[in-house]
Amino acid sequence: MLVYTKSMVTVDAVEKELEKVVDPELGLPITEMHLVDEINIQENGEILIKYHLTAPFCPPIFAEDIGMNIRNLTSKLEGVKKVTVILHGHALANEINQRVNPGYTPPPVQPATPAQTKA
């Protein structure tokens, strides 16, 4: 009797793919630059990868390129069903995240508390 077990992707496998993602301005892998902040792998094969860039005003075309490369490379891993790539700390993070992740809805903006608005 042949039993099929779903293979679950590992953080090591994801990191190996991320080593192939190169910052277009500096020519270095994003892993060497420590730009990947979180890799979250769910049992159902969904992966969440959070990253940042070297500057909050990095050219949006580069930010989107990096995000798409992350998504495309990691989505090819065996056992991966869905990849969501989230850029944070960038001036246009929500717009870039929507372009990289079809159907992505940014979290609602929280109103400022009175303590945050006092001068």
C-alpha cells in the first residue's frame, strides 16, 4: 500500500530561495543584507514573508521587483499553496503590497490617540 504524505516546506528551503533575490541597486542578496524580517509557514502550505528595504523611499519599482521575486521563487517550492509577501517601513508599502499580492487588502489605518496628537 502506498501512502502519500504532503511535504511541508521548511524555513531553510524558503531561505535558500530568498538567497537568489538580489537588491537591484546594490547587487547583493536580500538575505545577506538582513532585509527579511519574518518567514511564517502554515501547515496548510501558506507562507507569509515580511521584508523591509534599506530606505523608506527606495524607488518603488525596485521594491516591487524584490517583492515579486520573493513571491515567484518561493511559490515554486514543493508544498507551497500560497505566498503573501509584505513590505513594511516604506512610504508606498500598501500600494506595493497590493501589486505584489493580488487581492491584498491593507489593514485599516488606526486613528491617532489624543496622546499621539499633542505637540
